[in-house]
Amino acid sequence: MKQLPKLQLLIMNCLWQADEPIGLFEITEITGLERGEVSVNIRKLRNKNLMRVTSHGKTQRVRNLYEPVISKSEYVELLLL
């Protein structure tokens, strides 16, 4: 596996540090990135099967939450292969 681009790695670090799945708003707040930048890179990370979406909604409005599929140590291990 090749190393992730800077923005994708930044988003993955947010997910790895979170105790539970987090949403787009939290990721933009933590990283300081624009919503569009985060959305594009989330899609790229999902296409690489590095993160997954979990939907959460207690009301009619459903919110997408994101969580990593692999741990940071697994990612580092894949880089070394």
C-alpha cells in the first residue's frame, strides 16, 4: 500500500483518535478543512475501504458517522509491506 495523501491521512488520524464514530462536522472542526475537502477525501477513503459509514439518527434526520476499518498500527504495517 502506498502512503495516503496528506489530507486523507489527516482525516484518518481524526478517526483513529476518536473514541466513537464521528461526523463530517466534527472532522471539519478538528482538521480546520472545508466541508467540501473533507467530503471528497471521505469518499476517496471509503473507495479504498479504509473507513465505513454508520448512520445514526434519533429523529427523522439521519446523520452519517464515520469510523476506520483498520487501526493505525495496521495501516503502518501495510506501508511496510
